[in-house]
Amino acid sequence: MPHLRINAVWDPEAEVWVAESEDVPGLVTEAETIEALTEKLRVLIPELLEANGITPVTDDHYLPFEIHAKRRDGISIPG
């Protein structure tokens, strides 16, 4: 079954997750949590696929997507 890959990166200055995807032309969105981002993607992905004339072929009219999240952080250590 085909799936879409969504890349999400934490922006520490804006304090949001920023998502983009080569599989979904025009997709750039952000949200404060991964959960909120997932909800936005459920709306935006079908809209952008339709706007770009892309009709994925699936057996059951269900198109999964994977969010690959990357967040870089650090801690202060004594010394």
C-alpha cells in the first residue's frame, strides 16, 4: 500500500512543528504539537492532492501517511 512521507522539524524559536512533504506538492504547515499537526494534515493533504490533480490509487480509498519528526534539544550539565 502506498503511503505519504511527511517531514516535521521542531522550530525552537517559533515553538512549532513545521511540516513539509515532497509527496504532497505545496504542503507547508505548522502546529504547536504533533497531535495538532496530525489533525491539520488530515485536512490539508486531501485538499492539496486534489488541487494538484493527484489521485492516489488505493484498493480501499485509504491513504496512510507517516510523520517523520526531528527535534534537536539539549540540557545543561554541571561543571
